[in-house]
Amino acid sequence: MAVAEFIPSSSLNKRTSLYSSQLSYVSTQISHQRRLSVRSLPRTNYSSQICCSVTSKEAQAPTVVQADDPKKKNECYGVFCLTYDLKAEEETGSWKKMISVAVSGAAGMIANHLLFKIASGEVFGPDQPIALRLLGSERSLQALEGVAMELEDSLYPLLREVNIGTDPYEVFQDAEWALLIGAKPRGPGMERAGLLDINGQIYAAQGKALNAVASPNVKVIVVGNPCNTNALICLKNAPNIPAKNFHALTRLDENRAKCQLALKAGVFYDKVSNVTIWGNHSTTQVPDFLNAKINGLSVKEVIKDTKWLEEEFTEKVQKRGGVLIQKWGRSSAASTAVSIVDAIRSLVTPTPEGDWFSTGVYTNGNPYGIAEDIVFSMPCRSKGDGDYELVKEVIFDDYLRSRIKKSEDELLAEKRCVAHLTGEGIAVCDLPGDTMLPGEM
Ligand SMILES: NC(=O)C1=CN([C@@H]2O[C@H](COP(=O)(O)OP(=O)(O)OC[C@H]3O[C@@H](n4cnc5c(N)ncnc54)[C@H](OP(=O)(O)O)[C@@H]3O)[C@@H](O)[C@H]2O)C=CC1
Ligand SMILES: O=C([O-])CC(=O)C(=O)O
């Protein structure tokens, strides 16, 4: 039997429960009002919402029900709330339990590429149903509804829920993955310290929300810049979540480095492996050509031009983001989304034998002598269970050590600058003046 409900916009307030296999939009605007005291948005384009509960293959004509039926309100909100019994269907009966993926900055450029990849199954696999929880703000709520509509129109079989909201305490509820992209871009005349503070506030608040409501083993990937220090702030505000679970995205830098090495060596980039990005996602980052390989050989055996490696290659990778902004007029979005996919897949699939990947992670207990208590990009391997280990068999020379030290010094300075957000006292900003985000040059 099929049941459908007509719910006028006035009754669309706060989701309290959802079936595990629904496709729905949920606005959390009432709770947002409660927590943040902001105006509610008009929902004119959502004024006739249909909510269906389908239990047979043949849907029947919608039945209009009373708008203020509290039982129905609890069960289903939004434009479409189709419920399925996945286990009863031949095609979906073998699927895994649904996972909940929260994304902040979900109406932004990067998310616009990323969400469709996640929904398609290319990130978590073809048997992994997905619930997307999209975090926006008053600024972006309309756009977020547009994103949700496009997701809906894409008919992805694996996408079973789409919720949108402006309150991280709602949106992050039970999240198993949190992809934190939203951040204020650095504007003209804004000091780096100002950006650290503004975005740090966002990440402190989101860390607290994750701590309160996310799955206790949630994996967090911080993309919004300055991503290493934002990740540090986030983890410091989430003491109940293992610090190890927080990542700052440096996979884009790794991919950029692989591309440049492949170009120079005249090979396709699938022949380049073992590339580490050390340090900060900034112009102090260190693309490591000492440990990297091309066709299984040391890069230095294949590319004998050390001056090119130390100068041109290193600078090209460090500044690639800025050059791209000059061409596009905005920062990398598609390739960043691809690199987020790569970063997640590296954690949910076993690392190929002998290889590794780069990710910015918490330094406590690292075997390289890097200062503790910062988020630093390092080489990692995973068994595919969402966790990772740091790679031990890497070598260092004086050049690599001195470059790593510069990035470490920068991150220690950034950390001092956000002490007020990590619970470590009064902030002191003595940032090195010659370092920048990749997009700032
Ligand atoms: N680590 C990496 O490799 C890379 C990181 N980045 C970083 O990713 C972030 C997002 O990039 P992208 O998606 O292209 O950016 P967009 O400007 O397209 O989207 C960013 C989103 O951030 C949110 N946001 C949060 N706070 C503010 C604020 N105070 N002012 C303005 N917007 C805010 C906005 O959403 P809402 O209104 O819903 O909050 C906005 O939609 C940036 O910080 C960028 O520097 C970019 C490329 C690579
Ligand atoms: O600074 C930016 O927003 C761009 C950026 O991180 C990158 O392209 O690596």
C-alpha cells in the first residue's frame, strides 16, 4: 500500500526521526532560530510538499492528510520522503548498512562537484547506501535547496537521504564522515591572522558540534583553509573523538606533485608512487622527491636534474593553487573534489602494497621527530578500515629536513595564533610573513 501526505510549509520545522531508507530534504530552520537567533527563511518553493511512504512496487495516488498530524510530522518531512525496504528488494538486499556523510560549505564550488561523486557510489562503493547531511548557512540555504533538488533529479540509487540545515548540531547528528569544506575565503586586505581567527571560530564551533552529536568514531576531513590549523582547532574542540580521526586535506598537493613528476619524466602519472607532501597546506609544504618513485625507481635516479627538483618542481607544487586562481578567477574546485574522493578512498580501501598516501594528521607519536600537537601532512597507509598508520620506512637528507622544519615552524606559529580557540590561553600571532596559502600568491 502506498501512503502520501500533503504537508504545508508551516508544518515543516524540525526533523525528529527518519527511516533508514528515505530520500528527504529536511530544513532545521526552527532549531537554528533557537540556537542562533536568526530569521526563518520563506519556503515558497516548498509550499506543497509531498511525502510518500511506499511499501509496494506500485505507487498509488497521493492521499492528502491533515497538516498538523503530529505522528506524520515525526515520520516524514520534506519534498520527497520515499521509504523503501532495501532488504526486500533483490537488487538492494545485499547492500551494506547506510552511512551518514555530513558536508559543510555544501552549497560551495567544491561541494558541487563532490556531492555527486559521493552519491554516485564512486567514493564508498556500489553497495553502500548514503545519507547526505548538508550544512549551509542563512546565506546559502536557498542554494542548498537547489543542490538537494539537483541531487534528487540525478536519480542516484544509492542516495537514500538528503537533509539540509544550518545548525551543525542537527546536521552532524550520527555522522560517520564529516567533510568540512565551508570557510570564509581570504578577502583583499585581510591579514592571515584574521583569516585564522574567522575560520578558526567556524571550526571550533563545528568541532564542538561533532563532539556532541556525531558518531564517536567519525572521520573528519578538513578542507576549508587554513586547513591544517582548522583541523587542529576542530580536534581540540572535540575531545571525545580520537584526534587521529581528523585529517587536513593535502591530497590535492600530492596529486599535483605526481602530475609534475610524470610530466618531467615523460611517463603517465600512474607510474609515479610514494609521493609524500610534508607539512602545511601552504607555500611551505614540502613535496618529497627523495622518497618518491617513478616506475618503482627512486625519482632521483629517473630525474637527474636536482636543481629542477629542489627549485622548479617544489615551487610549482607549492604555488599551483595560486596559478590556478589566476587562470580561473577562483580556486580549484573540481580537482579538489577529486582529491577529497582520493583521500576518502585511501582510508576505505587497502593501500596498494609498498605505496602510501599523504594526509594532514595529528603529530602525536610520529616517528619523524616532527613537533607534537600540530596537524602535519605525512605519509600514511591504511588497511581500508577508515584508520591509518604512519609509514616508517622513509629517508631524510639535509634538504628535506630543513624544508620540513620551515613548514613545522609555520604551523607552530599558526597554533600560537589560535591559542584562544584551542583552549591553550592567549593567542600570540607571530606568523612568518613570507608564507601563504597556495591561493594567496
Ligand atoms: N585543502 C585544499 O586542498 C583546498 C582547500 N580549499 C579551501 O576550501 C574552501 C572552500 O572552497 P570553495 O568550495 O571553492 O569555496 P566557496 O566560496 O565556493 O564555498 C565556500 C563555502 O564556505 C561557506 N562559508 C562559511 N563561512 C563563510 C564566510 N564567513 N563567508 C563566506 N562563506 C563562508 C559558504 O557556505 P555557507 O554560507 O553555507 O556557510 C560557502 O558556500 C576554501 O577555504 C578554500 O580555500 C580550496 C581548494 C583546495
Ligand atoms: O587557497 C585556496 O583556496 C586554494 C588552495 O588551497 C589550493 O588550490 O590548494
